[in-house]
Amino acid sequence: MTEPQNLTRKIMADHLREGRLIVGEEIGLAIDQTLVHDATGQMAMLQFEALGFPRVRTKRSLIYSDHNILQVGFENADDHAFLSSAASRFGLHYSKTGNGICHQLNVERFAVPGETLLGADSHTTTGGAVGQLAIGAGGLDVAVSMGGRPFHLPMPRVIRVTLTGALGPWVRPKDLALEVLRLLGVSGGRGSILEFAGPGLAGLSVTDRATVANMSIETGAITAIFPSDDNVLEFLGKQGRERDFRRLAADPGATYDGEMAIDLPALEPLVALPHSPDNVAKVAGRAGIKVDQVAIGSCTNSSFSDLMAVAAILRGRKIAPGVSLVIAPGSRQVLLELANRGALADIVSAGARLMEVACGFCNGVGQAPRTDGVSLRTSNRNFPGRSGTASAGLYLVSPETAAVSALKGELTDPRVFGDAPVVVWPDRMGIDDSMILPPAPEGADTPIQRGPNIAPLPRFAAPGETVQGEAMLVLGDNVTTDDILPAGAHILALRANVPALSRYIFSNIDPAFHERIRAAGCGFVVAGNNYGQGSSREHAALVPRYLGLAGVVAISFARIHKANLCNFGIFPLEFVDPGDLAGIGKGHKLRLLGLGPGLAPGAVLTMENETTGKSLRVRLDVARRQLDMLLAGGLLALEASAGRRNQP
Ligand code: MIC
Ligand code: SF4
């Protein structure tokens, strides 16, 4: 008899192409679907082309236009022309601007229980809401999987999160997501997949689960997954996708690598205070903070149920005079349903500003708050500067807390408001996929449109056996990819143009970084725990490499960023003795010794600090595959040197 399996391992076993399902060992998973968007897709498609793949080999691959939608110059329109033409040529579907946010659309239209999805966006995890094993990665990893090759990662620990009871009135899935963050912090989920289970699931719809799966990445987890049960069947039915349904759950008696339990009735409305999503407090304890802006939307909370509840709260009322309320529906389907039910009229009558169906304010594309402003948001990240205003404080809350607070003008516990809204779903949502363009037939030879914003891919050389450079920055714990390459409309517009983008690396921390590293020619960044947390943006590795960054020495790394560093030939080095961090100062001259063909994965290397005269030991904790890339100067250089051709 085979042993009972948890849900994660079942899906992994179905997709295992390399390795063994032993925690910590590298595995290669077959990928059924991929997604990229207009902030990560430019590089992914240029890399796909450079790898020589003629056509995608997945069941379905999509490019979404949702992040980079402001057109104040030619750049974003150039990028969209490039992306849609590349999609058509290489066999991907292209979701046009105005159709919606990739993760919302994936859950509505494409996610299939039991399948794998690899997305060039950290919140790809949202697909876990329907039992899809949905993982975020850098664009180059997604390009490789688009070409039909497995995706590699260390076999995670699977943590069962058992939910009991039901959420009380006005307590929402966002509060559950924040509770998970309160319990785990921004790095407590590293190396793990959170598998939700228990009787509490019955009261959570797919859109509720999507909020929780979405924010699982904020704990550092690889992803989260929910069983595919009656609630999933009901949701897929409303999307006309009953045929995609497959009932999936852990076997009774399945074992896990860790356990957590959350009693839903014990939860209260929660808020993540500035400047980290794990800085969680009870709304009741912070009520009364004056609010300048309330922003409802993002891939965390922009579903039909979220916005219908918001509309019900706003109905017949006006927002407080000092508040700017902005609302961005997650998809065109959601927007049309709101319009057809009169909810849009309730939203607009209350004084809200209706935003484009896109990521928008979530990553600083518009709606930057005033200096020192307080912005209440339903999104998932409140890192410093992410809104576009460095001094603003972002508070993350549920849509219900956001709407009630917009009416009151201050952070308000929604439970004071009376009866909680009850959202009634239609039997079937309006289905119209006409903004998703299919690719041209194979062999159609579609030309790829390359405007001046599409710069050629930079190429990198192999390192020598010794690498010498300055400690360009010495940083603390939890450095985010927003710190490395900030969000914001003007920077996002340059995602296809590495030389132009390079001016912004670490610009919020040290505006002179770009010039300093250029002058030094080669350098290291030194940091504490969980370096590179947050987004999947591979530009946070690619662009520093372009500027001459040879290595990052840290106590530990966030998974996606570490993989991105290897892909672009930057050495991710971990202090053997974390106490050595204190001995390195900005500007110290460092020498990394012992690189070369004899090196083995997990090797401990010597780093000399020429400024202090001391030596320290650093571990190169990477897989063989990654070591080969690092020694070749990155994945593209390795492929070129191996003469690998991906032609059929
Ligand atoms: C984010 O939420 O930070 C983004 C913008 O969606 C990123 C993607 C990117 O920066 O390219 C992510 O989460 O991966
Ligand atoms: Fe878009 Fe924000 Fe979601 Fe990132 S977190 S995908 S920027 S909505």
C-alpha cells in the first residue's frame, strides 16, 4: 500500500522530472502553464528568444498587460507592441491592457486544480486558491520553462495550516492573511509551502482563499495551496469552467513537515502598520489614525466579492471630505459585474475615484500619497517608498475596513458599522475573453516589434579565480527588491532597457550607488537576513550585475532573489559566522578566493578583508546547476558556452 500523501506532494509527484521529494534536495518540476507581465515579460521574452526556443512548449503561456499601463511617453506602448508581437510569434496568449491583473485573471479564467503554474511575479501564489501549484520565479527561469524544461527548486517543507470555525462578521480573509504574517513574520515561511486544511475551509470561497494564497509569499513561503473542493467547483462553474474541475485533497492520515492551527472565530480585523506586512496589529487598538488616502484594489483584494462588499458599505453615503478614495477592480469581468449590478454607481456616488483595471497604485503607478501621508490600502506590501512617496505610511487592511475608514476619515474597526454586507454571487459571471489574443499559427513568421525602448540583452563573462571589489553597501535584515530596484511608474517604464534602468539601483538607499560601483568597476553588497525579499523582479540581479556587482554576502537570502542572482552570475554568499557581518564596513576592500572548476556545491570559501586584514568564511549554498552558471557568468553564458541549441 502506498503511504498517504499531502496535497502538495501529490501534485509534485505528478510533475516530478528530476530529483527526489526529499526536503532540501533540488527537484525539477514539469510546468503546465506560465505567466509573465509587462514588467517582467520584456526580459523573459528577450531571454526566451536568446535561448533559441522556437515556440512555447507548455499547455498554456500568457503575457498580461497590467503593471506598466501609464502611457506618458513612448516607452510603455513600445513595450506592449514588443510583448504582443513576441507572444504571437512564440505561441503565447496576450491579455490586453484593460483586461485585468494577471493573478485575478489566472484564477478566473485559467487556473486548473492539480496543475503547475510558474509565473514571473511573486504573487503567482494566488493560483493556490483553486488547488493549482502556483510558484513565482524570475523571468529567466520562466523563459526556460516556457521552452519545456523543468523548473528547479529545493524540495520544500510542507506545513499544514489547519483552520477551524468560521470568520466572524466583518472579519475577512485579509485578516486571516495578516494573522498568518503575524505568526510567521516576513521570513518564517522560507523553504515551505503552506497547505491549508481543516473544517474552516468550508466558509472560505475561492476569492477568499485567493487573498490568503496571494499574501503567503509575504512570509517568504514558496507558495500556499488549498484543496480543490465543492467551493472550487462552484467557482469554476460560475466561470463556465466546470470541465477544469478535479477534486483534490490530502489523503487522510497524510503527514507534514510542520503544523500550524488558526481558529477563525478568534480573529479580529487586523492592520499591517508601516513599513512591513508582518508589522500586524488589531485595528481596534489603532483606531482613530487620520487617513489621507484609501486605495482599494491590487491582486490581493479586487475580486467581485471584495468590491461588491465595498459598494454595499458605500451605498447612499459619502466619503469623508479629507479622504481620497481610489478603487481599481481586478479584472474587466469584475468591473462589468459591478456595472451591471448598480454597484459602480454606489462607488462613484460616494465620491470614489475609479481607477483603471490594473495593478496601479499597488506598485507606485499613480496615486502616490502626499508627503508624510497616511494611505490605507488593500494591497499586500507596504515597504518604504513603494507608493512613490518615500515619507508616506502605508497601512494594509481588508476592503471592508478600508471602505468604513474612508467614510469616517480615520482608521476604523468596521465592527462598529452595523450589519456586515452579504454578497450574493450570480449563477454565472459575464464571460468574455475577447481581450485575450491568441497567438499566430506556428510558422506564421510574425515580426517582433522592437521600438527604441527595447534594448539588447547585456552579456556577461565568466569570473576569474579571485574576485576583488569594494563593499559598496552594508545593509541590515530584510532588504527588499523594492530597496534594490524601486517601484514607480518612471522606473517601471524602463524594464526593457537595462542601461537606462541602471541609474536607479539602490537609488532610495544611496543615490550615488550607480556612480560609485561604475567607478569601482566591481563590488559586493553585504547584508543581514532574508536579503532580496519581496518581488520576483530579476532586474534586481540583472542590473546590479550589469553595473559590476560580483557577489552579495548575507546571513540568508530570499528564495526567488537567490535564484535570480545565480541566473545572472552574482555569487550569493552566506556568512558561516553571522557575527562576521559586524566586521565589514562600507568601502572595505574584499577579495573572494578559490573560484574555479574544482568548486563543489556548498563549498566554504575564504573572503579576505584587505582593509581590516581579517579573513572570513562564506558558504556558496547552491545546486550544481547553479554553480555551473555562476562559474560561466550566468545562465545565458552557460548555455552559449555549452553550445546548447533549443531548436527542435
Ligand atoms: C510587485 O508586486 O512587487 C510586482 C511589481 O508585481 C513584482 C513584479 C516586478 O517587479 O517585476 C512581483 O511581485 O514579482
Ligand atoms: Fe500587481 Fe501589486 Fe499584485 Fe504586484 S502585488 S502583481 S504590482 S497588484
